[in-house]
Amino acid sequence: MSKAILQIKSLSIRYDNHVDPIIKDLSFDLYESEILCLRGRSGSGKSTIVAAIMGMLPDYHAQSRGEISYQGKNLLTSTEAELRAIRWKEIALVPQSSMNSFNPVYTIRRSLREMIILQDPTVSKKEMEKREEYLMELVYLDKQVLSCYPHEMSGGMKQRAAIALAMVYTPRILILDEATTGLDTKVQADVLGTILRMKREMNMTLLFISHDAELGNTISDRKVELK
């Protein structure tokens, strides 16, 4: 069996404006190279778990206990500098709405370039262009899309571009938060096909967040149900 790449142990999270915790004593392991579906109804805490893994919980009104362990580090107690070394580089996120991935006044090229430069400030223009084209090919988008603004793209195109943005650093774990919600059936199938191909070719580990039981059964190796 593959080893656990991410371990969540007895995780509880409560917001100051809630009497009861939104997440209570949750434990599960995410194994290397698998697709794990985290499924639950609206309000079950799926996005809160994602925020906790990414180190993006609002400190001022979220209280957490337990452990989120990645490579021997508890992400809940890691410093912001330690989290920055992991966030996007080793654990990346495709958020629930693809529009949330992009600045609306930036072209897709500019959004990608900002991430690429963060990865390598000394990158040459030629290498940056090669990287941009590779990322477009990875998600089956024409390189002309690089010149588009988010509002000029269809839902499926935006979702693919959001996946490309999350893949700039070639992360070990990719979290997909309701990645196909709101897409029609054909576009959903196309996006899922892209995700599964990437997973096979790059031996990635995927945490797939969904409210859709049928979709979770179709795409995942295992499921964790939130009550």
C-alpha cells in the first residue's frame, strides 16, 4: 500500500459565531497517488477543511485543534513562512469558482506569469513562454487563450485555466474544491477527463471535494463522508 502523504487526526474547527464546531473529530489519511473524494452536503465543512489544509483559515475567528500532518509537520501550528513554502508549491488548490483564481483585469498570461516569476524570479522570457505553452497544452487549451481575460472565456475554459494556474509548481497534492460544479454534463466530463489524464501522467495525488455522490463514486479510489 502507498504511504500516507497527508494525515488529518482528530481535527475540530469552530468559528466564533457558531456554538458547535463545524468540523468535529475528523480523521482520515490521503495516500500517495490516489484520488480521495471528500463528500458532504452544503454546510458540512468541506471548504473549511480545504482552508485548514492550505493554511488559510481566518485566525481572528476560527479555533482549531487536532493535527494536519504533511511531511512530519503539523500545518495547523506551522508559521506563515513555513506554510508559504508548501502552499501552491507542494499543495495547490483549484477553488470552487474558477473566477476566484484570477484577477479580472489580468489576462490569463499575466496571471500565469506572476506565479511563474514567484517560482523563479530569474526566469528568462523564452523559458516563461515555453512554460506558459506547456501549461496550456497540459489542460488542452489553445495558446491563444493566454491573451484572454477571464470574462471572455466559457466556464469550462476558465476551469481548465484555473487548473493550469494551480499546476505552475507541479504540486504533489492537488485539491479540487467542487471543480466541476455549475458546468454542463459534457463540459464536466471533458474537465474530469483532463484531471484524470494529468493524474495518470504525473502520478499526482488528488483530494476531490464534492457534494455529488455519483460523481465521487465515478472519479475516486476512496471516499470520506462528512455528516
